[in-house]
Amino acid sequence: MVIGSVNITMLAPYSIEFTRAATSAAQLFNLIDRESAIDPFNKSGEQPADLEGLVELEDVTFAYPTRPSATVLDKFSLTVPAGKVTALVVSWKSWATLGNAS
């Protein structure tokens, strides 16, 4: 019983972080599970005449609104040809990883 009390006492300071994490997770799951107002299968509206599939980013500079002084991307350029899969992953610690798959 004493060991259990000690363990609970050691965890008590982290209860606020656990609560925040659980609340954030619930909000994230609600966002993921929500129904979109846009129907991606609806054929009405304007349609492009020709779709090439080429994606180009030129001289992109980006910082998160919560940390405008910490630039994550600085004059970043990227070209992704049609049919190629490319991932750009930016972590919260301001480092970026690029991966290409053919």
C-alpha cells in the first residue's frame, strides 16, 4: 500500500499533462472523423481541361503562426513530376525530412 501511495504521488504532477494530452487527442479524432462539406466525388462545377500532375514549389518560406521567429522552410523549392510519390515531413522541432519513392 505504501508503494502504491508513493507511485501515485510521483505521478500527480503529470496529471495536468495527461489531461491535456487526452483532450488534444479527442479533438484530433473529432477532426479526423468529421464529415467534409466538400464531396470529392461530385462531378458538378468547373473541371480542369487537362491535368498534368506536375507539382512545383518555388522559394517557399514557412514558419508556424505560433512561432513566427523559427523558420521551418527558407526559400525551399521542390519539383514532383507526375507519377512520382514524394513526402515532405516537418516536425515540431523545426527539422525537415524529404523522401522520394519511384
